[in-house]
Amino acid sequence: MARKTVLVCDNCGKEVDEAKGAVMRVTYTDARRGAKQADLCDDCAGKTPGRAVARRGRKPKSATAA
Ligand SMILES: [Zn+2]
């Protein structure tokens, strides 16, 4: 467990501190295309498109109906 992996931002190439950064995961609607993910530093993570997603809890009823 002592092995330390150095995380590098896939966008800018900067080293990402252990307690920082983010993983951006893209899942294609077409399942055959699979998914891809990128490790991002805090800076780049903030620049990506997207919106905040609730971590847990139930989906609102309006979302379930759609
Ligand atoms: Zn970066």
C-alpha cells in the first residue's frame, strides 16, 4: 500500500496532488463505444463542461417520468 502513483492531468500534463484532482468519465450512449475517462487537475476539472451531480438520494419525480 506504500506504492505511490503519480497522477498526471490528462489535459495539461501537470502532476495532480493526491488529495486533489478529479476523474472525468465519459460514457457513450452507444454502449458499443464503451467509455473513457481522464484524470484532471483541479484547474482543468473546473474548466470542463458539465454540471454538478447530486451524490446520492432519490431522483426527483420529474426525472423519473422522462
Ligand atoms: Zn490540468
